[in-house]
Amino acid sequence: MSEQQKDRMPTLRMLIDGHGDTHIARKRHRMYFILGFGTLLSVIIFVMMLCIGPTGLLNPIEALSNLFSAIGKDGSEMTPEEVMVFSSRLPRAIAAFAVGFGLSVAGAAYQAVIRNPLVDPYIMGVSSGAGTLAIAVIAFDFTFFGLISSNSVFLIAIAAIIGGLFAFLLTMALAHRAGSTTNAYVLSGVVIGLVFGAAQTIMIVFSGNKVSDVLLWLFGSFANITWEKALFILVPSIILCILIMRYAKEMNLVLLGENQARQMGLNVKRFNAIILTVASILTAFCVAFCGIIGFVGLVIPHLCRMIFGGDHRLVLPASIALGGALMMAADLAARMIIPGTELPVGAITTLIGVPVFAYLLFVRGKMYNG
């Protein structure tokens, strides 16, 4: 490390931690800094998503002017630019932000309850179950034996949610039979995920000319997001994230160990079941329209814990701020890296997340416990 870098480190540390003399004061200042930084970053990327797209570029003033003009017209008699911003780019930005903070909060909840730092929202088999039924709809027009109209815009989303929750229930049942231990949850999720993954592979082989649509969904994309779909993701994500955040103190107790949590009056098995269920429902809604997007639910909670330690009263709000920004940045990159071609956003999140995670792990790993 150069002398110049060493000179910069105290300044950066003072900026993040403030002038607080106590550990609590430093963490509180750190929280304000991260929330402010995450919010500012989210706003900047959000405006960029309104400005930049394959159909044309606008400067921020033009984009916001067209947006407010379209809102004032109540969606009627809009110009092509207003339609582009209000009906195409805005719902996509909202959906990306919602999926980002939803998967981040779900990942933080999974890691807290299962007490395994390598767990992400898909370890419980939710993504594999969601992908299996989604493929059945996309490739074979499965309509739940005629219960749902094949023309319904929500057919794939409903299939993904049902498939994800079904896989989660199987994981919970298997883990319960295995003793409801941390390893039981992890291994049960892996087993169920492998079973549904095998089913996906078989269906892909027989999907014929639908294979490209199937792979697009499995790799993740916001290309087909509309206002209906964006609100279908946003509203449940907000409600479920608030519900999880209400249990932040109980998550802190669980991290101390099940015995200590019980001594503090917490019904650990009941609490674990509630949080895992809510986190799985949240994950199912996040993947309903945009498909499977990995790594966000792993790297963002880790990043927040490296900054704040294990206090979920700080980790969860920070996950919302940083997770939404990362997902919007990934979607923007997926659209613009190769002009005229949209890359899978799931691949972009991994390409963005891996270097960041590696840097934090090797350079700042000693600060992981706060």
C-alpha cells in the first residue's frame, strides 16, 4: 500500500464513521452515511434508466419533463417520448428496484435464520420450483388444468409463485424430518433444488422452438415489464420487507444461538418458520415476472454485514438501499453493453457482484464482524 493510500484511509474512515467516540455512535453515523449514499446512488441510476435505452437517449431534463408531462395527461394522448419514458422505462426501473431490494432483504433473512453466510434466496429451492412451473407454462402452455386462462398476463407469474412455494414447502418438510437444524435446512434446499433442476433440464430438451423464451426467463430479464407487472412486484415486496424488518431484533437473538434465544423467550422454531416462509414468498414475487436473478441476495447482505456487523436493525435498511441500486445498475448495463442486444440481467449481477465481493472479502475481511 502506498503512502498516499495510507494518508487517504483516515479521511475515508472519518467520513464513514463520523466523530463518534462510542461504538454505537460510529455505527449510527455509518448507517446514516450508507442510507444517504444508497439513496443518492439509487436516484441517480433511476434517472439514468429514464434517460438511456435502446430506443433513444434523453438528457435528464428532457426525461423528467416527459415523465411529469405524461403524469399530468393521466396516460392519455401522450407523445412518443412520453410513452417511452412513462410506459416503458419507468415501470422497468420500478420493477428492477423492487426486485433488487426484495432479493437483498430475503437473502439477509435467510442468512440470519439459517446462520450460514453462503445462503442466498434460492437455497430453499424456491428458484428451482418457480423455474420448473414457469417453463411448463412457457414451453407447454400449462394452464393448471384450465383453471387459469392461457391469455392471462399473470399466468407465468402465478405459476412461478406456486412452483416456488411448493418447492419451499417440500424443503421445510424435509428439513423438519431431519431435525430442523441449520445443516438440515441447507441440505434439504440443495436436494429439492437439484430435483427441480433436473425436471427443468428435461423440459428444456423437449421445449422445441420455445427454448429461447425458456432460457430468457431462466437467465432473468426485465424486457417485458409493464405497469401491471411492476406494481405486482413492488407492492408485495414493500409489505413483505416491512414485515421482515419488524423482526430485526429477533434475528439478532437467533444469531446468538438457539439456546440463548430460547432463554430470552423466543420460540425459535416458530420464528424460523415465519421468517423463512415470508422470505420465500418475497423471493417468489421477485422472480414472478423477471425470472431467476442470482447473486444479489448473497453479496448485498454480506456487504452490509461487513459495514455494520450482525445488527439487522442496520443491515436490513442498508440492504434495501444498496440492493435496489445494484439491480437497477445491472439492468441498465444489460441493455446498453451491446447496442441492439439485451443481455441476461442475472449474468450482469454476477459480473458486477463477484469483483465487489472479492474485494470486500480480501481487503476488508478483517472488518466483517463490524
